[in-house]
Amino acid sequence: MYEVILYYKFNEIDDPETFCAEHKQFCEELGIKGRIYISDTGINGTLGGTPEQVAEYKDQLTSISGFDGIDFKTDTSDYIPFAKLKCKTRDELVAIHKEDVDPEDGGEYLEPEEWKQVIESDEDYVMIDVRNDYESEIGHFEGAVTPQVENFYEFPEWLEEFEEEVGKDKKVLMYCTGGIRCEKFSVLMKEKGWHDVNQLHGGILRYSNEEGGEHYKGKCFVFDDRLVVPVNEDDMEPIAKCEITGKPADTYINCANMQCNKLFVCSEEGAKKMEGCCSEECRQSEYKRPFDPENAFRPFRKWYNYFDEDFKEREMESSG
């Protein structure tokens, strides 16, 4: 059994390039795999390895000045859901494309137990899912607003429309996978005039571990080779539907037509029927990747090259 961790920490790094090079060397020597992004504002990562490797990694990172107290979200897996290690610098840990968004000015943390208490109370609130639409499609909290945006940096524009619909005197609850997106989006909401802004501390994954996922429907999208993980073990029914068959499903694939590469919900039955494509037009394309029905839904989907590399590289912001 292996462990998979997701984490982030906002802390000033004077020389991100040097920090990154030294951190990557340590990870390579340790033999751990995953993706780590470093900027002048901190670190965001998701890694997998043996329990011993993960424990040593945590000890090393938290021993660095300013990186103690990291909230590691830990899950288990039968395999390491990463093909290799990537450790690099980026301009933003969370790609919101706005300057001077300081997490210190963000909303109040609600621990999982407190979050559940608010949900089960008679208190009036609005809940916002601060993830991309393809994530919330396969799973979300009951009653949550699920914005139809494809990238996190579209949320500021979405907020412009949202503020015309919801009074700013209303209590706001927000959540994401591990918490990092709420750190930034809560700042924007407060700047816009909302005062009672609250975020689920540790995100969906911590809530699942501590509260069993009650009040959450479906599964949680993750940016590694698992693609989705369960949240509420007592409610595992898919809430999304296969785009080919219309039947309940919660598995994502990329269209096998390399000119399309659309990410869509697809069942094994639908994938076999359309040879891994999202439409008949794509199935007839000369640019279609070979479809292997026996291995298409197994770990490490090597025929989804675009998803495994470019997509995860661009969107891993949602992990921490």
C-alpha cells in the first residue's frame, strides 16, 4: 500500500530557482514521485510513495524555516499514481491571474466538524464550489453553487455576475479539493464586500477523512492517475452521466481523436462503443489514437497522453 499526499504552504521564498533545484534533488534521491510547484510565495505539491518515503519527505520539508505546520492531506493507493517526478517553479501557486491577492486577508477557516454543523443547522448561507466545472460535475456538496468555469482564473469574472444575484450580507461557505483555491478566492469575495466568508479547512479530502463525507454527493476529481477518489463511502452512486450512453458514470477520459482531446465523462460501455471518442465524427477521424478496451480504464492510461502530461501540468493548482 502506498500513500498519496496533497499539500501547500504560503511562505516567502527569496530564491525559488535555487530552492526548487535543491528540493528536486532531495526528492530524486528519496525516490518519491509526483508534482511540486514552487514560487516566491510558497509551495504546492502532490506526491506518492511508500509510507517511509512520504514520512521522510514530510520531515524534510517541515524542517525548513517557515514550512512547519503544513496541513498534509493523506490518502492511500494500491499503486503510485504518478509516472515520474516533476519539480519546477511557476509564477503563481494558484493561477488566478490577479496581483496582490494575499491569503492572509482571506476568509475564516471552518474545521470539518464545524462545516458539518453549519450545514445541519438552520443558518442561512450560500455554498460555493471553488473548482472547475468538470470537477464538480462528478461530485459536490448538497446545495452547492457549481460555477460553469473551465479554469480557476475565470472565477473573478464569474464573481462579477454572482454578486448581482446574492446579497453580500449572506454567510458564504466555500470549498475546493484541498483548500488552496479558497485561500485566494475568499480574498476576492471579501474585497467585493462580503464579510462573513468561510472556507472548509483542508477541503473535500480532509472532510472525507474526518467526517466520512456526509452531505457530499458523488466522488472527488484528483489530478493524478486515479482521476477520481471516493468521498462518502456510504453514498458511492455516480451523479454524472456517460455522454455516450446516458447511463450513470463518474469516469473521465480524453477523446481519442488527438485533434479533439475533449475531457468527458464516459463509461466503459460508452468507450467501447465509440472506441474512446466523444462523437461519431471523432471516431472517424484519421487522427484517432488506437483504442485498447482491455486497458483503457486501468491505472496509468498511457493512451491518454494529453491528459497525463499537459492537462495535469496546467491544472494541478487544484490539488493542495
